[in-house]
Amino acid sequence: MNRIHKFLQLPRPDQGLLIQAMLGLTVVTLGLRLLPWLTLQRLLLKLANRVTRGEPAQRPSPHRLGWAIRVASRYVPQATCLPQALMAQFLLHQWAYSADLRIGVTKNKDEKLEAHAWVICGDEIISGAGGDPDRFKPLSPTKKRKDAKDYANPL
């Protein structure tokens, strides 16, 4: 009941953002089970360009969009860094912000490969900062790749 009360205390725009982020993360998480991530990313970006935006005065800040995704990810199973990054990129594009989705890799102390996804808007990390992106070596930009098999061994 406490969560519902907190939600109801939020301003209406924030309630809308949380609902959109929660529904979007659910769809993206399920979409990643059915489609290659680059295909899903292309579909989301096409959709973001078609979705009607609200009034410019109601435009949420990039940080507020990131906040909504972080909060919603606590309630959506399997909403790891990649679904969060895809959703952040979608919402930022929907609201006419630049968004650079990055994926990086590193080896952990057991020499196992780890990957992380994050989104940058301007000079700031909007989604994925909790995974310490500085630890990861970014892969080449996705715009230049045809599919995931084209990535060279980054390590």
C-alpha cells in the first residue's frame, strides 16, 4: 500500500512517465526474447519518431526520463541494463533529445566476459550509470553495423 500511496503523491506528469516506463520496459524485455536487439532497437526508433509528443512546456528533462526508467526497472522482471538502455533511447528520441546507446565489455576478476549497456544524452549518462561504464570498453557504434556478428573481438 505504501508504494501505491507514494505513486499517488507524485505529480501527474511523473505518474504518466512511470506508467510509460513500466509498460515500455515490459514490452522491450519481452521483445528482446523474441527479436535480435538491433532489430528491436530499429523498431523502437521508428516508433519513437512516429509517436506524438506533448507540448514543449511539458517536456520532461532527460534526467527525469532516466529516473522513471530506474524506478520502473525495480518492478519489471529481467529489466537489466539493455532493456533500460533501449527504453531510455526510445523515450529520449520521443522527446527530441539526442541519445547515444553504448554497449561495452570487460573481463571480470575470473576472466569471464561482462557486458553493460548505457545511454548518454549530451555529456551525461541517463541510463546505466550504476554499472560503472568506465570499467567497460565500448564496442563500435551500432549505426555502422549490420548485425551483431559483425562485432570484432573487443578484448
